[in-house]
Amino acid sequence: MKRIAFAVSLTVLAFAVAIQAQTPARTKTGSVEQELIKLENEWADAWVKMDVAFFDRIEADDYTYTACEGSVWTKAQDLTLLKSGDSVITSWVLADMKVRVYGDAAVVTGRTTIKET
């Protein structure tokens, strides 16, 4: 479970940077920081709901990430895992979320507590 949580955290960070690069400093709904925190919460909810459509929409076709043990995942593998039901997340709680904006990039940090079966 720790490996999945770490891998997901890396993934979310990659999305945060990608979205920050495409988002103006202020949006109609609020600041970049608020938008990225919102995305983090949507990401957590999507894992609990096993929302394949969310990840299909948000992940680029050439999306990859490297997990803490060195395995490399693609978008197709992410979607396959979600569809399989092999990993069921029953709770995903975010805490102490902080966003740091550096020009056209951002870093989101925080604590994630996941319950998984």
C-alpha cells in the first residue's frame, strides 16, 4: 500500500506541475493554489470511486510514472488496475496540503492517509 501511495503522490505532483504550466496565475474560481488543492481532492475521490473516466481524461496518452520500488507505470496500466478491482481504496484523506508556485511550475506537498484492500 505504501508503494501505491507514493506512486500516486508522484503522479499527482506531475499533474500539478502540468496544470500549473497551463493555468494563469488567477482563475475565475480562485487562485492557482486553490485549483491545485481542488485537483488533489478530485484525484483522491476518483481513486475511492474507481472513476476510470476521470483518469482517462486527466492522464496524457504518454503518461508514465516511476514507483518507489522502481516499477514504471503507464496510463494503460493505471486504467487496467482501476478496471480490475484488484486494489480497492475505501478512504483517501488529504491533510496539511501546501502549494508552492515557482513561475510556471508548482509543487504540492501534504500528507495522504489511504485505506486499501
